[in-house]
Amino acid sequence: MTHWINRLLSPLGVTLKKKSSLDALQAILWDAQQQNTTLVRQMEEQVQLNEQCQQRNTALTQRVEDVIRINSENLNETRAILGNLVRDQEQKNLHELEFAMFSRWQLMDRLEEVAPYPAREVCPLCGEALPNNLKEYRTECIFHGGRLVRYQCPYCDVIFGPEKMLNLSPYALGEEYKWHYSFCNEGASLEKELRAFHELKPRRDGCYLNYGAGRWSHTTEILRNEGWNVFDYEPYAAETGEAVIRDRQKLAKMKFDGIFSQDLMEHLRNPIDELRFMSSLLNPGGVMNHVTGCWEYMYEYTRFHLFFFLGRSREVLASRAGMHLVSYKQEILEGLMPYYSCLFSLPEGVHKNYHGEEAIQEGV
């Protein structure tokens, strides 16, 4: 037996000399087998423990996911409730504002019936003495501004009014605009503004101004992205930046090769003074292009439109502002959109300073 075992152990270099050695080896093998059995049992117990932990983790993960889902559903429901509350409150505030505005102008109209505004003695545009029997235009303001009464000058054809807006102080008029724009924005004007700009025949090295750009216009942003040097002038602008000018005194120190506007001229209480100021911002050879439907009697249903420049009034406006009316264009764009524009320039050889005073251009 020992001989046979030694043959088996010879590759390992081990030789048994006595039976006692065989017994010792058997004992070692037995102990090793016992240890291996114990180790296997421990490993099986560990695997079972790991499976139990995995099951607990899976259950815990499911509970966490359920809590997250429930919280998410509750959060979405809360957001929806809050959103509805905010919308309801905004709608309520809007109705209250509209009612306050409606009531205010209803009261103003009744007061005017009792104590009418004094009749204008001279036309606010041409300065001619006005007769008593002026042609009258009546309508209602769709923005809760009550009755609108306007008059037409027989000498220059301009339609002006309503007097209740023309007689407001600058502060009160500004407050009217703030109230109005708190719930109402102007319609899209991008296509018209871009067209008005390009009709200036701009140069790449020129500097241009979108006068009265409005708080929602993206025209200047688009033009600047295309490489044009264009600025916005908007006193009521909410945003600030290098392309937005809010300060009139800062603007007065700048010069431009062209100025354009969309739906501006009809809002000006003193269009001659404003056009004269704009002309003072032009470099020699500069031009300005103003687009509005109120070059005719259009969009009369809002109290914010103070002038409608019909007939001879466009030439009168240009002349009294020290400008030259280059052209008046009437077009209907795609979608039946009216496009009426007046292109103005300085008289040849003349440029203007900040006060609108004429100076002869050197070398002319």
C-alpha cells in the first residue's frame, strides 16, 4: 500500500516511509475536507445573505420609486393648481385694470360733455387758424378708452385728436402707455421693419437707428446678427445692452446714416419737433424711412393714435421739420398687409445740430 501511494506522490517529490505517515496524511486530508465543507457552507450562507440583501434593496428601491412617483404626481398637481391660481389672478387683475380704465375714460367723456375742451384755434401741424366747422371723425376706442373725436384741418389735411389724449401731461401720457402695454402688445412688425431698414439702402460701414423700437421687437437683433451696425432707441425698454438706447440725452450725442421706424409717427404728440430732433441725428447724406398705416386714415380705433397724415400733411410735416419728402409709397404685402412709408432726407448741403438748427455742410 505504501509503495503504491509513493508512486502516486513521486511527481510531488514526497515519499512515505511508514504507515504512521500515511495515517497522518489521511488526517490532514480529512481536516482539509472538513474545512472545505465548512467554507462551502459559509459561502452558501453568504450567497443566501446576499440574495436576501438584494431582495431588501429591490423592495427598498421600489418603495423609494413609489415615493418619488407619488411626490412627482403631487408636485405636478400642485404646480397645476398654482398655475391655475396665477392665471385666475392675472385674469382677475386684467379685468380689474380694464374696468378701471373703462370707468376712467367714461368719466372723462361725461366731464367733457359738461365742460368741453376749448376749440383749437390753430392746426397743431401747419399752424393755420382753424375755422369753427371742422370735419369731424368719431369712433370708439377698442382698448376701453371711450369716445374718440378727431378733426381734420382744411389747409393741410391732417387729422388730429382726440383732444383728451393731446391734453394729457407727458407723465400722464406715459402712464397710459404703461397701463396699456401691461396687458397688450403690438402686432408683429418684423417684416415691415426689415423692409423699412433695407429701403434706406444701407452700407455695411454705416450706423443705423430703429427709432421707437418697442419693447418686443427683434428686428435689431436680427440685423446685428447679419452684421449690420444697428441700434434701438426705446425709452420704455425693459432690457438694456449695447444696442439699446433709453436715454434721450445720450442719443442726442450720436450720429447715424439712417433712421427707420414702424408705427411711430402717429403716437407723437409733437411730430414736427420729434422729426426735427431725428434729423439732428443724421450724418450728411443720411435719410430716414417711417412706416405706418396712419399716413392714411387707418387704425383709428385706438386713442393712442394722435395724428393721421393725409394728403398735403406729409409735405407740411417734412417742410416744417426742415426735411425733404423724397417719396411716399403705398403697397400691400403678402397676407393683405398694408405697407405705407415716407422716405425723408435733409435738404442737399445741409446738416443739423442737436437743436435742429441748420448749418451749411463744408465744401458744398
